[in-house]
Amino acid sequence: MSMVLTRDEVKELLPAYALGSLDADERVGVEQSLARYPDLAAELAGYDEVTSSLATAVLQRIPPPALKLAVLAAAHKQPEPSKPQPTWWERLLDILRTGGLAPRLAFATLALGLVLGIGYLAFQLPSTVAQLVEQQQVKDLMAQGTDAVHLKGTTSYPKAWALIKYKKGEQVAGMWVGDLAPLARAQTYQLWMVDNTGKRWDGGVFNTSGKGERYVIVHCPLPVDSMVRFGVSVEPAAGSATPTGPGVMRWDRANSAGTSS
């Protein structure tokens, strides 16, 4: 018998599902509900990656030979060996299998929390370093740029702005975006460029930080100074082939004083 679960119920059950501690009905309910909530499937993948490291989270050690001799000697003295006591891990799994939903979720959250706490820096550090490297590269490009265009926010995003700096004849530029609120995971900002023949080019996708800022490296198929229009729109997370969402900000050479040093 399957269970009909709400999005919040599925989200709460994901840690226990990743540990394999749900009963049959709950497991089926989560699996059937994930099809309705694809964003939670991505979150589950993160839990799966964490739980897969549980087995190696504790340093493994080889017991000394003396321990084996002591165990054999103790067993020899007992005509009927007593039933081995369950380990803490076996007791935990027993509680997770037979207890109610609340203790299962509590223990699942605790187990995941321990591993996440150990691996937090390992997961976060590469992303943070990459962002800092990109930011410095953009700052260097902007410092070397001799020309610039200023994108202004549309009526729906009046405070948004962006500054693109570049050198004439080059196909890479640095863009600094400001006063642009971050988007949810399902969406992204996408930069568009139009050359003097009217052809539109994809300038890449990006999102902003909590402060509404972002430094972006712009790769252009033609020299940046050959572009006559720049624009930014809201698009699905993977980006679009052509603009489909609302415009955020734009710059048009025809309606501008041109580039400035």
C-alpha cells in the first residue's frame, strides 16, 4: 500500500530514506512522490553521496595478534559461548527499523549531521575557492579594460545594474553585477549579446550572492566591441537557446553615448 505524501513530508523523510531506515510503505511513498517534486530528487542525491561515506567515516584499524589469542582463550573456558552483545551500530539500526517515525528521523538526522559536520569543509572549500579565483580574474580583466558599457535595470528591476569592461579587439571581458536579488535553484540569470548583423549570442548564465552581487567572466564569440546590444533575462536553471523570461537589464549602443573609458 502506497502513501500519499506532501512535499514537506517527503523532504523530512529524505534523510531516513537515504539511510534505508524507512518501512516499506514509507519508502514506496517517498519514491512515488519524488516524481512530483524533482527538486527533492536533487537533494536526495546529496544525501546519498553523504551516506555512502558512512562506512569510511571512521578510521579502520587492524587488531593486534594478542587480541585474537585472548579471545580464543576466553572462548575455550566457556562450554557454551554466550550470545554476542549487539554493537552500538546494530542497536541504532534496530531502533531505526522498529521505532516510530520521530526516533527514526532523529537518529537519521544525527547520523547525517555527524558526517556532514566532518565533511562540510571538504564539500564547501572547493566551491568557495573557485568563486574567489573567478572573482579575482574578473577584477583583473576589469582593471585592464580600456572600454566599458553600463547595463541599466528595466522597469521591473529598476535598481539592477552591471558594468562590463574590456579591451577593443578582445573576446573576453569582466562583468560586475549589483543590486540583483539571488534566484531560486530552478532559475538563473542569462546574459545575451547582439552583434552588428543582428545575430544574438549566448553570454552564459550566472546567479548572485545574498548581497545581490556577482563577478562574471564574459566569453564573446566575436570582439566585445563589435556587440551593439547587451541584455540579461531570467531563464530556467540550465539556460535557454533564446530569451524566454522577463528582461532584467540592458544596454543598446543606438540609445547610448557609446563606450566609455
